[in-house]
Amino acid sequence: MKMLPPSAFLPISVSGIQASSIMFSQSLPVNEALSGIFGSVSLTAWICLLIPQLITNYKAKSAEGLSMGFLAIWLFGDVTNLSGALVTGLAPTATALAGYFCISDLILITQCVYYNVRNARSARRRRSSTIAPSEDEPLLRRNSTNPPSSHIQHSHHEEPSLHGIKRVATGDDELTSGNSWISNSLAIFAIYIVGAAGWFVSYRFGAWDKPDDAAAPDSSSPAAISGMVLGYASAICYLCARIPQIIKNYRQKSCEGLALLFFLFSLTGNMMYGLSVFSYSQDSEYLVKATPWLVGSLGTMIEDGIIFYQFSIYSQVYPPREIGSENGPNRAQETV
């Protein structure tokens, strides 16, 4: 989940009070302060969410590890989220973030489509270049049974270096690499620091100050009902989005091409979001209104846990696929 429910957004002051007077004239309750910090960390994680996967795809020049069904459902959930923000009239910053999520999804999908199409065309050209006329089949058959030694040496010489590149660019050995765990841990730590600092700066400038005439939104209004329906729709989309990716990983017995940090950011965002909601209020009516977002957040965390488990078992039991594997972009390196 990437957005707080409408009831969780504190109204932002639009009065002409100077920031310096807000700093000292009002104190924020502890529960609201904690909710704000957790929510800010969550938003920071969501803003940076897709960057690791974009970098991984760029380094590998491939996006075959990602399920397009996963990305399509994810995008539909973000579009539904944006629709809910527009219908319920959330703060401009919330609506802008919802739009940012949709744009970032489209960037990732465009990158994946580009690499998939490019690699598919390259594979077809390489396969067509290996097809010989029918009258030469006996010669080809003899060559296939006794391949030239130079070709064997060339294949064995190229494979380790290319294999090393793929191990750096993909996530297959991230669980066994100490350097990867250190870099991932530092990235998560940076998310916490930036998120907390962002909340502190916004609070110091009065972003969390409530106007005196602030009123709770009418839960029976058409906009509130529409927002609740769209919230449930987005929760269902986020819950279902990872299922195609989990199935794809299971069928391939590999998480090759997936950025582990992408899912770590997702777990951080969902966990901090849940803490933000619960710390803000434990009122039953409030929690009922936040149910679709909480269900989507908790369910997504469970599914991320399944993907972490797949990272673990497939990196230990199944070694990274060789260059030129059946599903890889370099399949044409197989001898004929």
C-alpha cells in the first residue's frame, strides 16, 4: 500500500500563523508525533521503491525476472489509489504522491517492455542466423557431434565473465553476499533517517498544525463512500499483484532479475504505514475506516515474506542459471 486512508491525514494549516510561533506555541501529542514519523518513513520508502529494480534492469539489460502481470495489477492499484485521492479531495501533496506512484510504475513498465522486446528480437536474429539450408544438414550434424575446440574454448572463456556480470546485476546471490547485505542495510537505514528528518522539518514549519475549525470528514457523504470503495479496490489489487510474481519465481525456481532491495523497501513502507495508523488512534471506528488499507498492507507484507523465502531457498538449492539458459536473453550462445 502506498497511501494513507483519508481519515489518517492530519489537516494542514492554511492560516497565516508564522512558522516561528507554531514551533513553540503548540505541542504535538506523542501518538500523533509517532504516527507522523512512521508515515514519513513509509512515504520515503515508497518514493524510492522502484529505483533498485530500475537499476537492476539497466545493469542486466533485461527485465525477464519481473512478471508483467505483477506490474500491470500494481499499476491498476495505483490508478485506483489516485482516483480515490481525487474523489475524496485529499491534500494536494497526497494527490501528487499518488500521481508520482503511477508515473513511476509506467516508467518501470516501459523499461521492462523495451528490454523484453529488444531481447526477443535479438534472440530471433541469432536463431535465424544458425539455420542452414537443408542440403547441409549432414555437415551440421557432424559439426554438432564434434564441435571445434576453438568454439569450446571461446564458450568457456566467455561464460565466467558474463556469469559474473549477471550475478552483480541480479539478485540471485544477494542473500549470500556480505557486501550486498551491508549496502541493503545502509539503504534501509538511510530511508529511516531521511523519513524522520523530513517529518521533523515539516513539523517545525507547522505542517502538522491543526486549524481551530478543523472538522472530521462526513463518512456518509458520497465522496467518503466512493473513497472507501476505491480503497477496497486498491487493497485487492495490491494483494493480488504479487501472486503472478510468486508463481513465476516458483516455476523458474529462481529469483534472478529481481532486486532484493525493492522488496525490502516495500516491506519497510508497509510496516511503517501500519505502525502509523495504529499509533495515531486505536479507536474502533477509526480502525474500521482504515481496514482496507490495513488489510492490503498486512497481506502485502506476508507476500513479501514469501518472496524473501524464495530468494533464500532458490539461491541455496538452485544455482544461478547459466548464460544462455532457456529463458535468458543470451540463449543463442548454446552450441548447435
